Amino acid sequence: MALALTPIMLVPTTTGSLGEVSVETGLAAGLVGVVVGVLTFLALDLNRVDFGHVDDAVALVVMLALVVVVTVVVWLVVPPGATPTFMVGCVAFVWAMALSGVSRHVVWPRFAAEGG
């Protein structure tokens, strides 16, 4: 998901069709995205949140509804000039979630097994 979303979110920013992102605001958005992504991963992982038991049709309807709600909230909260910066933060969030999951469930068990 992180690989698929990165070009979708960053190509309009790099072409300038949405606006420019300064280095300072890009770094700040990236840092906030990483911190929130890691904290979200830890909150979900430590509480063992599992949606495996949810019916696929129900999950699809809920996800579509969440996309609509989040889109409306973003339109209302994020100022139009800050959209490219927000996208940088979103990409940082998605990558932080993905890399946290890989490090926690793939890298760490292999490291612990070799070291122990």
C-alpha cells in the first residue's frame, strides 16, 4: 500500500500542479507523519486490534464511508495552500506504519532468533 500510494500522492506535488512544498514545512510534515504513524501502529499492535473476523462486504462499505468522511474533514480542516504539505505528511505516516510493522513482525523476530 505504501508503494502504491507514494507516487499517487507525491507526483502532483513534484510537478507543481498542487503547489510547492518548502523544505521546512516538508520536513515538519514528514516528522509529524512519522511520529503519528509509529504511535498509531504501536496503539493498534499493542492492543492486538484484528479485523479478520469482519465480513468483507461490511468492511468494504465501512472503508468507503470512512474515505468519504476523511475526505470531507480534510477539505474542511486543511487550508487549500497546505494540501501539498499535508500529502507529504500522509506519505510519511503510511511509510512509518508500514516500516513499523515490518520491523516489529519480520526484522525483530529474526534478529532475536539469531541473537538468542
